[in-house]
Amino acid sequence: MSTAAQPVAPATDRRPPRILVVDDERSMRELLAIVLRREGYEVLLAENGRAAVDLLEREPVDLLISDIKMPDLSGVEVLRAAKNIDKDILGIMITAFASTDSAVEAMRLGACDYLSKPFDIDLLKMKVREKIENRQLRQENLLLKRTLGLSHQFSNIIGRSEAMLSVFKMIETVARTNSTILLTGESGTGKGLVAQAVHFHSLRRDKPMVSLNCGAMPEALLESELFGHMRGAYTSADSNKKGLLEVAERGTIFLDEIGEMSAVMQVKLLRVLQERRFRRVGGLEELTADIRVIAATNQDLTRLIAEGRFREDLFYRINVIPIALPPLRERREDIALLADHFLAKYAEQMDKPITAISHEAMELLVQHEWPGNIRELENVLERAVALESTPTILPDSLPPSIRGEAPRAASAPADGLPESGFDLEAHVKEIERGYIAEALKRAGGVQVKAADLLGMSFRSFRYYVKKYNLR
């Protein structure tokens, strides 16, 4: 995987197509070997069905050409074994004893053609060439789809720091398992992007991935979104509705901010993880949940457990594979890469000829603490591109907080400053803490409402709640 922007597509297999010829007649085996090798194919030979199966278990094969009637295993039985080993293998059946039943069975198992002896060698060469080309085209198309999908999903996971290399390695290691994953890290560190990368690198990538923010909605609505509901379950439930567990069947569900989930919902989610079954709200029928769960939180769940706010048994169910994402201030070597990435992104979106970040501006970006992490950096670059009028981002286009300047405020009264002076930073923090606490109180503890009272985003407000250890 590329550590800067895109994963590298695997190299294509350069060996010639490999064909296994199975026939109990030596003369037929030798004839087909000569003809097919002249066409540029690699040819393996087996004198009976059992020898063919042994070869198939040891060697990858693109095309099977087999006589149907043989003394030990029939060609149909060899084809069945081949399909169990590689479901995409192609098969051409040949026989001097044409049988409708055997032909039907061979085609049912996936034989792509059926020829009767004696057959035209040129016709066989044409059919072999056609089948091999079709197989290669399908493989190339599948590889392209997967590579495009993965490239898109990894496009914003950027980093070359040791911390991020460890994250990339973990994604590649665990993505193809079905184990539950817990992503931890501060707000804005990219937990959602990592969840997408895990899904699109997994065996479930062709099925849906759905996301649910557990802290952004009240309990009743969260239950309906997750499990679905039946008509009449609520006053406004005028029809049956599928929940995200059903929508994500055989795919992945991403439960963001799981630490915000209520105690009642924690119990219900625990049952899903234990039994892989659930009921819609107001329903009696038990539904299965064939899903991969990825959970995320910016909170310390062990502390929440100690405080009685998170179930210990649920924690052990979701913490099967923990992946911790580092804050941006702990991987400063990645800031320049990320900044250049966002510069290119927004310069293109706004159609502005901005191609670089000045040395002074980059120094300011690298030195900033980034409490909002990657999300904050992206917002800063979007603002800078919008304001900049030259081909290079200059310090003046960065926010005052990045430049180390205090925001302008009304002048303090002359008698408001004690003769001995005072700690302005501590005083401002105390005022800030007071407003955050008062907003929480007025909103009845609902952080979304409290954030609105202060004109802040929900994520920024939550950061300050954690910073000042408020509830």
C-alpha cells in the first residue's frame, strides 16, 4: 500500500496461460500437448482423473481439457473437483461416447464447451483461445474495479510516519477477517476513513457499508435506525422500515461514537453481537445479522466502564481488534503531506491557480497543535485557498489562531487590569469553561443543543467538554 496517497495495484501475472490436459490415451495427450504448446500455452498432462486432481491441488490452472470417459474418475468428476479448488477454472469436455446426461452435467458444473471425438484441431484451438482471452479479460476487469475502489477509499489516508505505517499494516492484516474492530482516537483523526478502508479491502467489499453516528440522535430514533420498525410501532410509523442492520446484510456496519450509546441500546447491541439476531421495533420475527461491525470512539471506554456508563461485556465484544489512530500533533511529519493534498483538492474545486504553500506558512502549520486534527487542517486549507490571491499560500491567508495571534476583542477598561497583572490565558480558559458548562446546563446535558447555543459545531463542542472534563 502506498503510504502517501494511493495503494499500488498488484502486478499482473506474466506467466503464459496454463492448460491441464487429462486423457487416458497417451496419443491424444501428446497430440494436444504439441498443438497447445505451439500456441504459446503452458501444458500439464495427466493420464487419469486422480492424477489430474493431484495436479490441480498443487498447481494453478486456467483451463481444463478432459476426456469424459476414463477408468477411475470421469471427466465430470474431475471438473467437479477442479471447481471446488478454483471456482473460476474453465473446462472443455471431450469424449468419443456422446451422452446427453454427461453433457448436461458437465455444463451444469460450469464446463464452457463440449466436443465429440473426432474433432477439428483448428476448432479446438479457436475455442481454447476464445476461453483464455475471456478469462483474462474478466480477471483484468475485476482487478481494475477492486483497484479503483481501494484507491478511492484510501485517497485521504495519507502518512509516512511510523504511527501511520503501523495503522496501514494493521488494516491490511485484519481487513479480510470478519472480526469486530474498535477504532479509537481523537475527533478528526480519520476513523471513518479507516473504517471505509477496512471494508473495501475486505471480502465483503461488494456488499453495502452503512454508517451510524450513535451520539447524534435520541435513543428512540437510534433504535429505529439500527433495527428498523414495523408499521404502528410508533405514532409516526405508517409503514414498515428496514434498519441499517438489514441494509448492511453480508456487508459492514460502522458504529461511530459508540461511547455515546445509551445503556438500553448497549444491551440491545450486545445481543446482536452475541447471537447475530435482532427484531425490528414492534416486530416479533427474529432476523439474522450477517454483518461485520466496526465501532469507533474518541472517548476512553475503560474510564466510562469504571464510571458505570459503558458495559464491560459490550466493550470486550467490540474490542476484538483495537486500532488506535494517532492525533496529528504526534505525527507532525505528515502535516506537509496532508496540507499539500488538501491544497490540490480545493485549488481544483475552486478553479484557482494556487500550487504551493510558502515556507513560512508551512512552518506555522507544522508548529500548530491541531486540537481538531485532520479535519481542522482541511478546514484551514479550504479557507486559505478561498482567501489567497497569489499562486502560493501565504501566512496572511491562515487563521489568526494558526499565526499565533489572539482574536481582536473590545479594548479592556483601564481599571480592569490589576496593578500586579494576572494570568490572562488561565482567565480566558476559566471563562470558556464557564460558558461550556452553562450551555450544557441550559441544554439539559444534550451536547448538540448546547453547541447550537454557542454557535459551535457538535464536534468542536465535544472537544471542549472533554478538555475541561465536563459532563
